Amino acid sequence: MIKEITSKDNNKLKHAASLKESKYRKEYNEFLSEGFKSLEMAMLAGNVKEIFTVKPIEGIPNDITQYLVKEDLLKKISSSKNPEGVVFVCNIVNRKPKKLNKVVYLDHINDPGNMGTIIRTALAFDYDAIIVSEGSCDIYNEKVVSASKGAIFSLPILHGELNEYREGRKVIVSALNEKAVDIKDVQKPDSFILVVGNEANGVSEAIIASADIVTKIEIKNIDSLNVAIATGILMDHLR
């Protein structure tokens, strides 16, 4: 179904704009995404509720409404400086993983770009799920969604404390301390949770103390790596 919106005061447009705020995402159980590749992945996952576009898009089922809008109206709901021409409303779907043998646990990750990049990399390396701790940034923040490049529609995202998931799995923590061994010397367990920590403070001391393996990446000429890059290196070794 295709309809046209010409006013900035349209209720559908206002509703979409409200999803830029976390409290409304939680209230409506919806979030925004944009771009044609992300739309394709969201359609495959069955997440799309409605679409705002500057021109009709072929292949969209008739039960998903396409709202035709001018570029100036689209920019009111877009988070991009130069939007591709499509923004869409998604349902928040809690996917249950088929298995939990390879998992990444995000301990108070605050930067949405880092979070989205980790999600994207986890999907690329065929991890089973991401677990997000309380105190991490909102997983459906528009910058997280954008940085995930559509991966957020395919990878199961879980929430909670580490202890809820660690039974039967080795906990591998990334940390720079005297107990840490080079990732090159770590043998991949059959089932594990890789824990990566806050950009400024790292993994919490309590989790480090309870870890089965503490590991690090040997580097030269610089003190540390960006958490998303470090996580990608660790995931690659352990996949």
C-alpha cells in the first residue's frame, strides 16, 4: 500500500520522529533504521512495520505501507546528513538463538558506534549472539543501528548479567593485567563467552576475578586499541 504525506504535522511522521528517543522506543517496542541495504536485511528478518520513502520501492508486500514524502520531511526522521531516501520503522523482535556456543558479552559498552561495529563483526564471524549488560548504551540507538549495517536484524541480541549465561561455558575476558595471556596462546573452548569492556574502564574487576581465561592482544608503539577493533581481533581468533 502506498500513501502520501505532505505535512510535517502528520501523526505517522511525528510517531516516527519520536522513536529517536529511547523512552519512546521502549514504550512502542519499535525503532528506526534507514538505507536500502538495511531495509533489505530487515525485510528478510520480518522486522519492518512501515516505510517512509521519496519514491515507491518495488517488491514491498502490500501489507507494509510505504509513505511517500519529500526530502525535507524525510530529513526530520533521518539521522544521516545525506539520507539515501528511505527511513523505516522496525518492530523490536527478541530472537532466540539456536545455540550459545560462541557469544560476546558487552560489559558497559557506552559508544554506539563501537557497539554497532561489534554486532556487525559478530555476525560476519558467525557468532551465535550478543549479550548486552545493564548500563550499556541502548542497543536500538540510531547510531548503533547504523553502525551495525543491518546485522542487528539477523543476530540474536540478549540482555542481562553474565552469571545468567555462563553455566557450561568458559568465560574469556579481555583485560590488560598480569594474569593476561596472549590471545595467540589461547585454545578455543567448545563453548565460551568472550567478555569485552567499557571504553574507559575496561571489564569490571568482579568479572575479571571470576574469569576462566584472561587474555590480551600483544601490541607495540601504542597503549591500547579501540574496543571494536580489539573485539574483532579476539573474535577472529576464537571463531
